[in-house]
Amino acid sequence: MVFYEYGDQMFTVYMCKTNDDVKQKDRMDGGASKVDSIEIGATKQKVDIWEIESPTQAAYFQTYFTVDDDYYTIWGRIDQEDFVEIIENLTY
């Protein structure tokens, strides 16, 4: 897990290897709603952007995707526009 600061906001990148024996599932606490579908950088891989609302904290945004045998989840309590810009500009 890697934490990044973006201005005065924070987001997290979680990475793990996937294999046939392990099925990775995200548990989205609170109410989750899809707010956007975008493409990642030069690869044009399509991902969904989710807003997850929490009764005790500010809402956050999340996306997840796989690259070869690697699984990525990225989330953060940052502005939606900033989150989308970060995801659109990912390179790998």
C-alpha cells in the first residue's frame, strides 16, 4: 500500500499479485455509486469511478483494475475532478 499527498489531500494505491487461487474483491463500505467511466492513459483501459459515501467521514472516490497479473485499487478523499485527472494520466 502506498500513500500519496496531492496538495492538501491524500489518496492511496493498493497493489497485489493475482493468481488462480486468489480472487480479489473490494468491499465498499457505505453507499457506493458509479459516477464516471474513463480510460487510463495511453493504454485506453476503461475503468469505473465510484463515489463511496460514509455516515462518519467525507465521501471518497475509488477505482480498481488489473494489469497483467497485478491488481490495483486506488482511492482517496480528494476532489472528484482531481481523482479523475490522476487516473486518466496513469502510465504503466
